[in-house]
Amino acid sequence: MTNKIIINGPSEGFETIKKVDENGVEFWTARELMGLLGYFQWRNFEEVVNKSKKACLNSAQSIKNHFVDTSKMVHIGSETMRKVNDYKLDRYACYLIAQNSTTSRGFTFWSIQ
């Protein structure tokens, strides 16, 4: 019997926001994941990220291996830009965030059949 990974439901959106860096490592950005999980304000989502970092530490994992601080420039109107904080997340960090989210809408990363 072979296990197949089936992606369905909200997790399809999860795979569409995945990025791959120059070394072939997959990652997700927190700001894109935020919207997928139903958060509209960064300050609320960042609380979930911080709670997830604690869960990572409690599972004897290094936070810096799963949550990488980064930033990006965003337009705020009138051709003005502002630097905002973000995170590069691996799949494990995304899992922790979904587990600690209060609005995850039944979010799943994969099902094995």
C-alpha cells in the first residue's frame, strides 16, 4: 500500500502561496499566510506568530530554523513606500501557526491516504 498526499480544501491556497528560494528550499511568508488564515490585521496575527514561536521552543526546536525575520517594502499611497516586518516560514512554522490560530477555518496542510 502506498501513501499518497492529497491536497484539498483550504490547503490548496496554502500550496499556491508557497515560494522556493535560490537553494530550492520552500517557504511561506507570514503576511500571505495571515490572509489565508482569515486575519486582517498584522498586530493580531503577530500575536499568533509569537505564540507559535513559544510552541516551537517548547518542542525543543530552534526558532531561527523555522521563523526567519525579514521585511519588505509596501505601497502606502501617493507613491510612498514603507518597510514592514515579515517572516519567512517553513512548513513546520506554518503548522504551528495554524494550530495556534483562532481563525484557521479548518486549515490543513495535507492528508495522507
